Amino acid sequence: MTGAVIVPVVDEGLGNSAYLVDLGDGRALAVDVPRDLRAVRAAAMRHGLTAAFAADTHLHADFLSGALQLVAEDGAQILASAAGGRAFGHRGLADGDEVDLGGLTLRAWATPGHTAEHLVYLLLDSARVLGVFTGGSLLVGAAARTDLSGPDQTEPLARSQYASLGRLLTLPDATPVYPTHGAGSFCSAPPGAERTTTVGRERATNPLLAAGDEDAFVKALLAGLGTFPGYFLRLPEENRRGPAVLASSLTLAPLTTGQVRALHDQGGQVIDVRPVPAYTAGHIRGSLAIPLRDAFATWLGWLVPDPAVPLVIVADPGQDLGEVIWQALKIGYENLAGTLADGMPAWESAGQPTATTPLLTPRQVDPATVIDVRQVSEYAGGHLPGARNIELGALTSQAAQVGAGQVVTMCGHGERAATAASLLERAGHTAVAVLPGGPPEWADATGLALESTA
């Protein structure tokens, strides 16, 4: 072969990319595919491909691997690090091991850093490198975080990451780089549209690679680490054991108002996935608002720490319940009790208690009452003067520190603000409102300047 077609499959919500490599005869190599294989399947169908190999670069923290699903459905062979201790059938690879893909060759390089057992995969046509799948080592403009294995391993893995990146820089500048983590990933990647790159481009522009030495690199990498969802500490072990293979057809059971009430009273969690205006106009008391969008899985995993808790979904007619199911399943939330049949109209008709949350316009808001729930880096880039920053992921633990007076939640668009309002209402706050839109919209509407701490 003289080359290969490499098809990226992007999960915008988690900020990740999986890849399909066309091996030339209808077979494919699948790299770092998630348990939710819908987009991968669509891409494979477009290109007439079936997965013959499923390679994982590391024990993923942000999603459950779809490799075992490809074994069950396509008969794929799993390729993964021998050092990962996976408890299911796979071909374990060590540094320098090669796999004959049938015309092309896959060579594993041990690249510890993001995780201790991390591998990158070089795709070879004879001696020519067609590309390298870098997982969580070399990213576009960054390198992945090293603090997911515990605080005692954070710095040692950062030093390993430095050495691993140095090894990758021995590849020719023209070598295409296919990372798994990209913009939007909490495994660390800067914002930006590009999800693939080259060795030469990263050598020239990646700020971490401009660090003068190992110590400077470690300092820069660790200084850039933000917060991450707690489920990131749980999923590597679930991926080591191997997620259960799922049925191809999955549905949510319809639940009566009485069943929803009983589940809620018994400790179940009601998740309201409706758009912000629908939620604020009327919702079940104590429900958690997570509007359905690409990032739904991230916030479900961040704000519902126990995946064993039964989940009851409240949705609007026409919303895609399949999307809810798959986003939950890809991060290991399988106890989906069902969905409120006929939605909020049924709840209200049954005389069940509801709550409302005011939506405010920019001119109605006193900035001193605002809690901005964006990430620290977002807040630093521009916020309402006097607004307080509490990241959404930290709000549950800090809700008691929020004063009893008027509170207005805001974020960049409104979805996280609605989630924040629901968290505060569950914590007993009764004077909570939501400001939809972000700081730029507030500044445009009021003619006032934003503050920046960047």
C-alpha cells in the first residue's frame, strides 16, 4: 500500500476523536472508540468498513471503551498495552511490538505520562510512517494531564510525559499526528478548531515543547491543570475490567407520576434534560437540570457521583431519548429507571408540586449577586464586575457558602447556569434566578465593561 484513508470521528461533547483506518479490503483499524459507537458505525458504513482491530492507547478516564463491543459485533481483535492488566481477551503490546494489519503495520511505542501504561501507535507502510495515534501524549498545542492516577504520581508522570514527547519529536516533521483528546476535553487541551496536527507543527508552536528543560516543562504542565469530573477516577478501573456488552436496541421505560414520585422519595435522581426556558418555567422540585446537548455526559458524571443511583429522565416531546441513553452509558451510568410519561404536563395534571426559576434580562441583574459557574480560565478571560466565581463542578460542595439573599447564576450560554440554579434550589436556596447568555451579551446589553483577571 502507498497510503491509508484515516477517518476521524469526533465526540464534541467529550472533546475526543476516535479514528478508523481503512485497511484497503473492507477491514478497518479502530482507535480509541467509545462505548457509544453510533458515530463510528455511521462513518464505517459510509466507507464500507468493518472493524478488524480495536486499539486503545490507554485506560481511558473520560469514557468507557467500545473495543469489547466491536469484538462482540464485528469480531475485532483488541490491541492494548500489556502493562494495563486488562481482565479480558486482548493482544497485549509492549514497546516496539508490531501488528501486521494486512499490508500496513502498527508499531507500539510505550509513552507513559498521561497514564503509566500509555501507548502510541505508529502506522507504517513498510518503513514509511503514515501517521501516529498519540492518544493522551502529544496533543494539538498541549499534552494531556498527568494527575488522574493520584497526587503522588502527578509529577513522576509529568516527567515521563516529557520523555515521551521527546521521543515523539524524533519522528519526521511531516508525520501526521492523530490525538484522542482535543478541544473541550477535560483531559487537557486548549480551545481551538484543529484536532489533528503534525510533529513539525507541534515542534514549532506547542508552548509546552518550548519549555527549556524537564523541570520547566513539568512546572508549565502542572500549572495548566484545571479541575476534572470525579468519574475520571472511576472509569480507568472499569475499562481495565471491561464494560459490559450492550444490546443494540435500548429504550427508556415510561413511568407514571406515582412511580416518579416514589423513585424520587426513595433516593432516585430526577434529571431534567429540557431546554433552559422549559425547565425554568416549571420543574419537579429537587430535580437536577442538565439540558440535553453534546456535553450532557460530562455534567451527568460530574454532578451525580454515584452511578448506581436510579435516574429518572424528564424530557420534552421530540427530544431524543436515545441520545440521553447513550450519553449516560458511555460514562457507565446504566441504572436508567425510565422517563416521565407525557412529561411535565402529566406531572402538573396529577397535582404534583412544581417549582419555577426566574429568567432575568441583563438590565435586571445586579452583578454583585451573580455566581459565574464557568471554569476558572473562562472566568478570568472576562466576567461581570463583582461577580463571584464558583465552578459548576464545585457548587454542590460550596452551596452552603452561598448567602441567603438573591443569587443569579450565569455561565457562557445558560445551560450550566440552569444546572447551577437547580443545585442551589436543592440545597435550600429560595431566591435563585438565571441570567441566560454570557458576559459578552451582558456587556452589549448594558454598555458596561467586563473585568478580566487573565
